[in-house]
Amino acid sequence: MSSALAALLAASTLASLAATPAEAIRLRYRFRKGEVATYRTLVAAAAQSDTPFSAEPMRMQMRVDVLSRQRVLSVTPGGTAQVESRNLSGSTRITAMGKTQTTKAEPEVTIFTLTDRGRVIRYREVPTGRARGAPPPEAPVDPVLGAAPVGEGTGFGDSDPLKALYGLNFPERDLKPGDTWTAQSPVEMAPGRKVVIRIASRFVGMTRFRGRQCARIVTSFEMPTEPEGGDGAPDAEGFSFSQQGRVTGQLTSFFDVAEGREVYTDGTVVMIMRMKMGAPSDPSGAMETAEMNSVMKMNVRQVFLKATVPGVRAAGGRAR
């Protein structure tokens, strides 16, 4: 066989291999009742606010390091699980106005209900004094968006709406590298007032990550923050307040296909806010207004450390 013909055959073979579509894969979580998984979450954040009350911008830096435990409380025959997430230990360090303060992480407990696709049906933050493992009542289905509203309607300060991103929300179909899907999760920010987190995900492909065969998923999201503020209309005394803002982010997750769990996630979250306040400046009713703009950027990382299942050997952060 001539070298030219051999080269042509080799090129044809490579071309046919390249043209062969990648094998599709169905991604699902594998919940096991009684399983306990331990994670470490790290957050580094910086914020700046411009306000007319200060000649210089107000700046703040924050670092969070938390160890948490996720316990599977129950699993239905269809694969829907209730998972309790509990902070075990950690600290928060905040530097602002030249001073640094370090506090211990709050003993926060959240119970998530989610499907084996990783679709969050609801989450509920529970008092730490509540009996461990007591399931919350089910939420009604949202008549407009067709999904159960998540959160407890206590606002940003008490109920983090980004917890709606707890699962990767895989589609029903099998996925090939490059496939994308979208989802939206309504979050109740206050009684009767919701915002919608819009999520777009992409299956980049399979990769070997820390000794595990993982699916690499890139997730982008955005949500408004308007329900947290007023509508800007003056009250009976002439005072007004309005707020506009948006939270956006992108996360890259590595999902262990065999074990059905996320083993590593990192990414960036950005929050931009604008607040306007007005008040009468004199008896004539003339209004004096002030505006404050703020931006916060957070780098987030979550690392799977280990898991134990009753009667099964412990699985660590690397392949067994």
C-alpha cells in the first residue's frame, strides 16, 4: 500500500470517528435514605456602595468558610428526596471601615425537597431547635409558573433565594456534549410576592476529575430583586423608597455520574442594586431625593469531602 493511500485511509477513518455522535447519557441524582454527605463551602466577597452621605465609597470584604452536612431524610419510590442541610462549623470574617470582625457560622438548618433530576420543589429554613428530620409541609403548585414556590417568603435577609439553585435540574431527556436546557424557579421574597430565577445550563461533556468520571455542567442564572424594595410611591407623610437590582452568576459543577452527586462546584455571583429615597424638604412639599448604588461580587466554591451510607463503606472526596 502506498504511503499516500495509507494516509488517505487514516484520514478517512479519523473523519468518520469525528463524525460519530457522542454517546448520550442520562444524568440523575442517586439519593439513598440515611446517607450523610459532608461539604466545605468557601466564599470570598467584595462590595462597594456609593452614597451621598459619604464622600468616599463604602467598601467591604468578606470571607466565609463553612463545613456542612447533608442528610437524606427520605426517598420516594419515584426518586424524590427530602434532604436536610445543616451547618456544622465555620466562620465569617468581615472587613469594613478599617475594622475586621470574625464570627462563628450560624447553625443554619434547611430542608430541601427535590427530584432525582435535581429539580427543587421547595426548601424551608427551620429553627435549629426543631426536632431533626421533621419534614416540612408540602407547598402548593404555583398556578402561573407551574412549579411549587420555594423559600419561605422572609426576604433576602432571612431566606436566601439562591438556595433554589441547590440542584442541577437535569432535563428528562438524555444529554450529549453541548446540549443545553433552561428552567425557572419562582421564589417567594415576601408573602404573596415572588421573583423568578431564570437558569440556563449546558452539558460540556464527560471528564476525569479527581479520579472520578464526571459530567461537567456550566450553569448561568439571573433574577431581579425588586420585590425587596418599595414601589417608589410616597406614603402619607411624603416619604418614598424604591429599589432596583439584579443578581447574576455562573457556576461550573462536576457531577459524579456513578454516585449521582455533585463533587465540586465553583463560580461567581454578582449583585447590583440601586436604591432611591425621597422626603419632603420643606413645608411647601418640595422633595429631596438621595440615591445609593452598590455592587457585590462573590467567588463561591463547594467541595465534597465524604459520604457515609448505613451498611456501605464510606466514600471520600476522591475515588475509592
